Amino acid sequence: MVEHAGIASAFLADVFGCSTAEPVYISSLPNDDARGREPGERHVVTREMANIEAFTRKWDRKDRALYFCTATIKIGSTRRSKETIAELMAEECAATLRLRFLFCFLIEQFASSSIA
């Protein structure tokens, strides 16, 4: 998973770059079956590619899942809530997100099947 850090940051830049300017909330949560072995939520609020890639390299691993908010967060906020929403993605960006997610999923499935 770590080798995809650049892909993740490029994906987020494509999704949020077209209609937003504020920071993106990205989090890593332990999978249900790993809650005793893995720490709780870890997150970063940023638009900096280097920060996104560093976070992804550290927290995109076995027993964890990465998530991001589809709304940007107000500068200085450290949590996601209705009060900290800065911007909502434009509808065309949401459509792009759905298509890119599907594309990334298919690539990952293809890569997994060709490795096995």
C-alpha cells in the first residue's frame, strides 16, 4: 500500500483542486478486527502533497483504512463537523471522484490478481 502514496496525493489534488481552496481532512482508522492491535484514529488536515504522501506512507498499511472528507475543513480546525466545513466539492468533482475511485479500485484488483 505504501507504494501508492503519490497516487493518493494526485487523486486528492484532482478531486479537490477543481473547486476548493481549503485544507482536506484525511484520516486512518483501524479495521474492526485490529482495534486491539492498532492505535485509534490518526489524521492530517492539509493540502500539501508532501504531507499527504508522508501521512499515506505511515498510515496506509495492513489492519488500517484511509478516508477523506468530501468537504474541506476551515483553516485551523482539527476535527470534522458541520461547524468546521469550509467548502463542498462541486458536483462535477463528485462525479470525477466516483469515476476515479472505480478506476483505482479496478487497477488495484488487477494488480492484486497479477501478483498472485
